[in-house]
Amino acid sequence: MRIVRQLLALLLIVLTIPAGSAFADPQHIVDPSQLAAAIAQRVATQDADRAAIRDMLARPEVRDLATEWGLDMTRLTAAVDMLSGADLERAAASARQVDQQLVGGASTITLSTTTIIIILLVLILLIVALR
């Protein structure tokens, strides 16, 4: 009886050991290089969004408006690094629109541009205050 138990135990051990092909490299659903490329693309997009916001905040018209409203530009510029996700995308879209209007030859800030700048600055201040 003892030999039968040992043979059964040995048989179970042999059957539970995976075949040699199971020790090969595991198969991934997504290729690691594709995953790395997607992550790099996302980081590049976020960096470009932050750069657009910083460029808009560096414009003299925006600095003058922020000073007029009593906003701290150092704090606003530092808050750009804290933005992420949808907030970052919205702020960057607004910043690009403001920058495009100002670069496009507008010699004065129109009411719509001023409104966009104010909304952007208030959004950044709220994000900083809530964190």
C-alpha cells in the first residue's frame, strides 16, 4: 500500500508540472513596446499641454491682467505642474485659444479673450486651493 501511495504521489507531481513550453516567455495581450509607446505619447501630450499653458501665462497681456486682478503669477505657474487629466486638457485648450487670438494680430484683448483668461486663472487657483 505504501508503494502505491508513493507512485500516486509521484504521478500527481509529474502531472502537475507544466510542460516545457509553459516556461517560455509569457504571451502578452499588448506588446510591451506598444504599451511603452502609448505611455510616451501620453506623457508627450501632457508636456505639450503644460507648455501651452506656461506660454500663455508668460505673455505680457496675461501678466498685466493677472496683476490687475491681484493674482500671484508665481503660484499660477507652479500650479500648472499640478494639473492632470481633463483639467489639464481644458486649460491647455483655453490657453491655445487665447495664445492664437493674441498671436493672430489682435492688438487688444477682447472681452471673449479676457473672459477665457479669467476662467483659466480661476480654474488654476481653484485647483491649487483644493489640493
